[in-house]
Amino acid sequence: MTTTTTEAAISVESLSKTFRVYQERNNTLKSALLRRRTAAYRDFAALKDVSLEIPQGSTFALVGDNGSGKSTLLKCLARILVPDAGTITRRGRMAAMLEVGSGFHPELSGRDNVYLNGSILGMNRREIDRKFDEIVAFSGVEEFIDQPVKNYSSGMYVRLGFSVAIHTEPDIMLVDEILAVGDASFQDKCAEKFAEFRRDGRTVVVVSHSLPQLRSMADQAAYLDHGVLQEVGPARTVLEKYADAARSNIRIDDEGRVRWGTSDALVSRVEVLTADGHETGSVVATGDPVLLRLHFTARRPVEAPSIVLSVDTIEGVKLWSSFSADQGVELGTLNGAGHIDLLIPHLPLQPGSFPVHGGILDAGGTRVVDFVREIAWLQVTGGPVHEAGGPVAMEGVWEPGGDRRTAR
């Protein structure tokens, strides 16, 4: 097991990478002679003087829009690309899973490719023999392991390739967007494996566009835009900055919550109460009435604001939002301390944990005065409504229709 230290797993210093993008290309000597000049091209700077440290034992996310340089940086870390300038210092054994089927030979069987890919990643035959059954079981392709991988679906490619990579027991694991190809059960396996890596002091560097997935697994992150590093630090702050680059003053407050806005008024807390205003300790039951009380303190007068409360799943998927202005509620001017209540007559959530976010917007609803993520939680237990699954309780009622004769 790798021992966690304060030393960075990867240090990147002043890294730059430029590609030539050809407008026209001389594919033959004849075309070069006819044009009487070299092929026209322009330089595209994929990375521009990027410096960052990836802490050992962290799950580190690289985020940004398409073309921001995320995958280029990952390939430089994996030694697939050579940077034009700068240095990368890696500490520990590294494995990379960057493309579907990378390191696989399409004509060979899955069994043969486990040995081939494992050898490429640094395992000897005895080590692969010992781990073979575990690799195949994790991938879930046992039934097809002796079939040529050219017949595999992209999901089967990913599962087998990723399974081989993680069983090399690397100190550093590099993972590109390929996990989006896997099914839900495979992604759950991967999340569990990443959690195990973190407990063992290993490092995972992952590129993904799925912010809910990254919110649930990453503790550190870097945000790139057109090859320039915009932000690096705690994942909660960086992911929010990437989610909306127009947000101002994104920060972590004294209680560890992510918040942003002008701060003319602040959301101080949100209470989860019964319908008649009694404390619940955030524990409520499916189908029960729930009162959410948002407390605020206005540092400066805020004219005709709108208050918002929203609820997500624990994975970060938005379930619901409510704005006071949408219901025509006029709050006048916020000045000093106060509170506003929102009553939910029948809580439509199944048992589980759900984060509550709260905020204050200006009169037009275009400027955020203050918004706080995870300012409260709903700990939902079973109630009078019983349904099979999913986060929402629809309170559906089954009614038999037509001929009720017993089928024979």
C-alpha cells in the first residue's frame, strides 16, 4: 500500500504545447513542386505556461470546454505527447486509460489482450496470471473473453481496458472521458475503486464533462480555458467556477460551504422545520409537509429581491428550484436581519440524503447577491408513501380497469 505524504504526486512547471494546424498540405512531391512553397499552416497553442501540483492521494479533476487543453495535458502527463516547454515531475508508478481500446489488438481475443495490455503497462506474466480472474470479473466480459476484441462493443472495450489498468496497482491513474461509455453499474464499480485508491493513498487524475460525477468523486481540480490555467484548488470551488464562468466572488466560507455573489446580503442559514415551525433536525419523512426557513442578513439595502431554494440529489443532479418572484411574492427592501419561509405541502422525495441550496437575487433576477451550496440537508426517511425506487415519490395510484376476470 502506498503511504500518503505531503509531496505532490505530479508537479507541472511552465508547461506549453503547440500544434501545427495545416490549411493545406503537400501530400506528394509533385504538389510541393507545383505550389513552389511549403504547406500553409498556423500554430495552435493547446497549453500556455501551465503550472500546477497534483497532491498525492487526491482525486484530481481536469475540467474545461472542448479545446481547452485538458486531454493534451493528460497526454503530456502520460508521456504520450512531449511538451514544447516546461517540466513534469512524476512520483510513483503510473497507468493511463485515455482512449477506448488503447493498447488492444483487434484481432486478438480478450484473454490475449489482457496479457498484451498488462505487459505494456508493466506487469509480468506471473503477475497477470495471478490477477487474471479478478481482471475479467471486474470487467464483466467473462462470456466473451475468448472472442476477438474487434467484435466487442465500445463499452466492453472500456471495461476490459480499464480493468487491466487498475489492476496494475498504479500509484497514479490517468483517466480520460472514456468512463462515460460504461454503463451505470460499471461507473459505480469505478467510483468504488477510486474511493479505494484514495484510502490507499493513490492518486487519480480524471477528465470528464460530467460535473455531478466529478462533484461526487474529486477533491481537487484544475480549470483550463483555451490552454490557460484559470483556477486550481479544492474541487468544490473550481467546479462551480467552471459551471458558470460569469459567477463573481466564488469562495469557500468559514463553514466550508461554496458561495458566490456580490455579498450585499448573505444567506446565513436554512432551517428544516415542521409545517407549524418546530425543529426536525433535518430528518423528515416522504409525503410529510416541510417548512424551509431561509435566514438572511443584509449588509446594504437590497431592493425587491427574489429568494431561491433548490434541492439536488447527492450526486449533484438538480431536482427542483423555487423562486419567490415566480409566485409574485414582493419582499420590499431587505435591510438587516430577517427570514422568509417556503412551505412544501407534501415532500415528494424518496428516502435518502438531499442537499439544499439557497440564494438571493437582485430585482431583475440577473445578478446573484448571494448563493450558498449545501446550506442545509434533507435526511428523508420512509413515510406513508411507499414506492419502489428513484429519488422522487410521485404518489401514483394503481386502479384496475376493464375486465377483471382471472386469467387462466
